[in-house]
Amino acid sequence: MQWLTPLTALYAALITVPLLLLLYFLKLKRHEQIVSSTLLWQRAIRDMQVNAPFQKLRHNILLLIQLLMLFAVLFALAWPILSMKKSSGQRHVILIDRSASMNTVDDDSSGKKSRLDIAKEQAKIFIESMRQKAVLSLKDDSDQTMIIAFDDHAKVMCNFTSNKGQLIHAIESISSGHGKSLLSEAIIVARAFSQSPTGEADYTNQQDPAKLELFSDGKITDLIDLTISDNEITYHSIGVESSQNTGITAMQALRSYENPDEIEVFVSISNFGDKKLDADLQLSVNNNVKAIRSISVPSSSMNLDTNKEEPGKIAVNFSLSEVEPGVLEIRLLSDDSLECDNSSWAIVSPPKKLSVLLVTSENPALESALKACPLAKLDIQSPVEFDELDKDALSIENPYDVIVLDNHINDHLPKGKYIVFGQPPGGIDVNVPGQIENQVIIDWRQKHPVLNYVNLLNLFAAKCYQMELPRDSDVLAEFNETSAMAIVERNGSVFLLVGFDILETNWPFEPSFVLFCYNATSYLGMQISQDQKNELKVGEPIVIEGLAPGTEAKVTMPDKETEVLQANPSGIIRFADTSHVGQYNLSISDSTPRFYVVNLLDSEESDIKPIKELVMSNSQTIVAQDEMISRANIPLWPFLVGLALLLACIEWLVYNSKVRI
């Protein structure tokens, strides 16, 4: 048994017990009166004897009951706890999963609660069961605990401490997210803090690692990368097996190249439950319903080849014409356990024909091919005229959708989308060791939009540039000795590199050359560079570049909360708090708001069946605890308060029965 506040009870006893006894020592004040005989006054004589010091305390039931009642209250003030744990001085790290699947609302005996709420309740019970150092003890140590919440990133909610109030407050402050569940970063952080003690914890024995307590439903995607030592982690599984969920796992809205007024919407629906789902799928633009379609999604089934359960899937597509610009939403009208995967969004941009700038000394073949494309505007400038332009103004105003560079090298290009014929520009991590001769195309990606229906089989280059590309480049075609075409993204710009001068090839005489120019300008005109992306995944930041330093922007999040940001000295605004799915609106000064959407589209998180066994990289299996956490420390003060109330009732009955001693 432990006493959390024994000094408080001791001080109270030193004050209240003497006061109670003093009340019984007080003598009655009587008037003296002369009588003829004491025969009739025997009772008064006995009363005087009772009021003598110590004499009146003999056989006093009321005093005994009142003392017992007072002692019960004093013991309750000492806050006694019956500890079921015999160990002391242990360290624990509580890891609480707050990923998308932990938003699942399970219906069990305790009612409807999200898995995150259940995990937090279990963690608080664990905290309340920690061993606390006794006030009068010189040998025992308190348990020390640290709180870490994680989804695709880990966040330290509380460092090692034995303060239960602080730990419980840290657990209550954990909010849900819609990201993936990645455990490796949380374990790295836990180990780092365990090996580098800070704060109030006093670790005299650094040989004993902290025990990891994982509260999760097991939907962790990076288990294959984790290595856990024996008995390092205890897994507390959260969630019930009978959870049903159907979600949107893929969605894309594309504007047709041939008909810019027409939009094709493709949606993939997955059913992870064991029951077929009949529901409605609703499409709306700017909150105006455009279409509703009834769907039937089959239940999950076992794949006999892989011996794994796979969800039932269907694909749905919508065709829309003359759609106003704005936010397009697909919503699954179904009441299931997980809400955040029932909606998905896309940004609908206004249709337009492209404006193209051609920078060339003189290339009639390239000019003719671009004039054959359905462009709104084609401007032609010489390299000297292009170099004299204000590059900063060109980056901000962005009057051209695509800029075509024909054998012109400029290391300080404005932000934009480029088709580069000849030597690649500098500053994009592409090295050019030299030129090579007599090259033919040996392979090309026929299904890529740039090369769709483009036959490069007969292309011969008398001279071409040898390109050493960065790892993140996208190679589209290859000569027998080097890459011929590739896409590189750098500094907010997209570069389609064609590593040869077309006048040094036979390509202008091939029909595929005009088709290539059409595909390339259409693809780049619709291509979104990294800092312009408006359709994001959970946790992917919103980035705006090319602003004046100090420019203010206001972001409105899906929950209608707002945050004011400022551009850094480089003119960049970065908003990273995209942890929830939905629509984000960003307003810069008084300009038209920019719309961004964050989608889940993650089949791993939509599959909400809890996993009871975690398999690590070394084939080590961690089995979940069989039972939920129960309280290991029992507070006794409620029982003592109840005893005090019972004694008060007994004292009242004795007093009213007028018992005489």
C-alpha cells in the first residue's frame, strides 16, 4: 500500500484530533445552591463526577464513533493506494497511433467510440497504474513515462516524467489525423530520448532500455523496415473484428485533349467488409449536385493464389461537359465505420487554349509544326530578345503556358514549363560530357502522353548531346548510347529535354514530329509542377513560390479555422499542416482564392480490420495482448469516505436514542 499525501493527513490530524478531545474536556458552568439534603440530588453528583477531567472519557460511545469517523477522513486525505505492482523505477514510452484508420468508430459493449479515443482511455489507465514513489520512502523510485503520437510523422507529446497529471493532459491533447501509420520514426525518437535523458528524470542505470507500449490497430505500413529486440515492445491491439468499411481508393478528373469542355472522372470503390454494399455515389461541383449513381460493391473475398483476403472493387466513371471551374467532389453516401475515405476532391480548372513562346534563331520546321497545333497564341522571339526580358516579371505573370527553347542555353530561366531542343540548360542537375554521332532510337515509352501514337522507329540523329540525368528524371526515349528524351523537374519548373538539334536529324520529315509537338505542348500545358500542385496527399505541403518577401496569405482549413502565413525572404510560402482530408483555400492579399484539396486514397488505411500479429523485418512476430488494460493500482480513499459517512449515520442514531453511559 502507498500513501500519496501522508503529510497532509498528519497535519490535519494534529489539528482536528486535539480539538475533538478538547470538546469533551470542557467543564459545565453551574450556580452554587445550598440544599437541606443531597438525598434527592444523587444524579447531579454523578454528573459532576462525569465532567471531571479524564473521568468523562470513560465508556463514551459517541466519542469513540466520532474518533473513528475522523480517522477515516484523515486516512482518506492521505490518499492511500493499493498497488498491485511490485516493480519500481521502470521507464515506459507510450506510442499512440493517430493515423486515418484510428478514426474508425467501433460499436462494442462500451458504445460507439473512435479507436483513437479507446487508445487514449487505455493509455490513461496505464498512466494511472504507474507506481508512484512513496513520500516517506528513501529507496523506491517512481515509474517514468514518455508520450509519443504518430501517423506518418512522430510527435513528442510529453518527455519522461512521473507526473501523472502532466502525462494524462498530454494524452488528452492528442488529436486525430488522416495520414499513414509509420512506426519507424516514432521508435527512433523513443530510443533517442531513452538514451539521452533530459528533464526531471534521473536515470542512474542507462543499461535498462525503456519499454515501448504500442496502442494501435496494427495498420502499420513500414513493419518490414523495423527491427525490434526481444521484449522491447508490448502491443495493445485497438478495434473490433466486425468493422465494415467501404471507401474511395482512387480518383482522377481529366479534361479531354480533343474537347477541352469535357471532363472525365474516374473513381475506384473498394469494399473491405464481408457484406455487399448497395449505396449511391454523388458527384458535385462547387457544392452543386451534378449526378447521382447507384452502385453495388461486392464484399471482400479470399484470393486462392495469394491466400490473402482482397477487397471487392468496382470502377465508376462520369462524363461532364461545360463544367464551371472550382472544386469537384465525389461522395459515397454510405454510413460505415470510417468517414474520411468516403469523399474525394479534384480541382477543375477553366478550359483554355495554350499560349506558347518559341525562342529560336531560325527553324522553319519547328515553327511550322507549332503553327499546326491548336494554340491560342504563338510568339516567336530571338535568343537575344528572350535574354533581355525581365525574368522575375515573367515568373510572376507567367503569360506563356509553354516555352520552347531551340538550341538556346540560359542558366537563369524564369519558372515555367519548357520544351528544350538541343543542349540542356544549366542549373537543373543534368551533365553534358559531350556530343556523340550516328544514334538511332532503340526504345521509347509508347504509352506516355508525350509519345502517344508517336513512332520513333525511323528517327536517326547525326549528332546528339550525351545527357547524364538525375535519378528522379523520367526517361521517355533512349538512343543506343544515351538518353534521347527525358522530363526533369527543378526549382518549380518542368523541362522536357530533347537532346538533339532536330535539323541534325531526319525527324522533321516524319509525320510523328508534328504529333510530338502537339502531345508535348498539350501535356506540359496541363502538367502541374511541384510547387503548383493543388491536389495533394495527406501531409503533402502547399507551396507557393515567386512572391515578394513578406507577402501575407490566409489559409482556410476544412474545419473552417484560418491561419495567416508570410512569405520568407526567398518569396516562398509553405503550409505543412495538411493532416486532414478536405478543401483548403489560400488567399494572397485581395487576389482570387486558390483552391487545394487533400485526399486519403489509401487502401491500407481504408482496410480497417485490426491486426493482432505484427511481423517485423527479421520475421519476428509481436502478438497483441489478450485483454485490455485494467487498473493495477486501486485508490482506497472512496472506501474510507464511505466508511466515514456510515459512522456518521451510526453516531446520529446513537445520539437520538439517548443512550446513557
